Amino acid sequence: MKLICLDLSKRSAGLAGWDGKTTQPVVLSKQLGSTMTSPGMACARLHGVINDLNMVIGGADVIYCEEPLQPAAIQGHTTSETVTLAYGLYAHAWSYCEAKGIRFHPTNQTVWRRYFLGPMKRGTKRPTLKALAIERARQLGVNPTNDDEAESFGILDYACEREGIVPPWRANEVLRPALGGVA
């Protein structure tokens, strides 16, 4: 099974793709725009990046995409333009799947993180979660250049579990090592 996983934002979208055969996935991040880029152009760039990754892995069977946070959860901490853009990118990824005949799987942030990172205390801060995602990715043999790549890989790792696939990076895992330098 060929998988693509997305952690979307205009500043730096994380993408991971795996063809189901190779030992390592393709993990990358792309800037979809700047403060001067329209939401429509960011979606067009997303389309191109997904299309390129889709071709690299030989045609995805499913795309897992992190759901945007609910507006109520981020009330007062962002602008309506940011919320519109987050949902626009998400909708565009879904539309891409519909157009290409690829199964689309919305992925809740809390669910994939719980699988990839293990249980976290309520209120764990965003920078801590991102640092732990980088640490876990490195434990599994992937060297992300930033947290967006680490999180897209985390979604990919979760997607494999959900699809009943044991990927090469998990094949020899006996015990999952603790995160955060805890021995």
C-alpha cells in the first residue's frame, strides 16, 4: 500500500510518502507561501507538491491528512484568515484525492500524537510536542530537518498502524524507547 501523509500549513507543510517497499519514506517540507501569498496560490502550490510526491512513490492508495484544529479550540489565538487558510488547504487535499481516485483519511492530531509519542499530560506545550516528534522520528531512523517533517512522519507511522502494515522502521522494534531523555 502506498501512503502519503500531510501536516499542512502555509509557512511550512510537512509531507511524508512511502511506496510500501523501500526501507525509508520520503519526508519533506515545503513553504506554500508567505504573508503576500493568497490562499488560492497556497492551495495551487499544495496541489503541485502532492502531485510530485504522488508520482515519486508511484501513485498513492490513501492520503492521511491532519485535520485543522476546531476554531473554538484556537479562539483568540489566531485570525479568521489563518482559520480559513487551514480549512482551505485541508479541503484542497481532500479535493485532490477525489479528483485522483485516492482514498482520503482525516486524521485527528491528538490521536496520531498519542500513538506516535505515547500519552502526554494535558496542557503539554506545542514546542515540547514538536521536539518529541523530532526525537521519536530519529529513534525510528528518520532524520527530519524540522518539526513539520517529523510530524508528517508521525502521521505516516500512525497510518501504517491503522492500515495494518508493519513498516521497516518498526519491524525490529521490541520496546518503544522513552522520550525526553527519560531512562
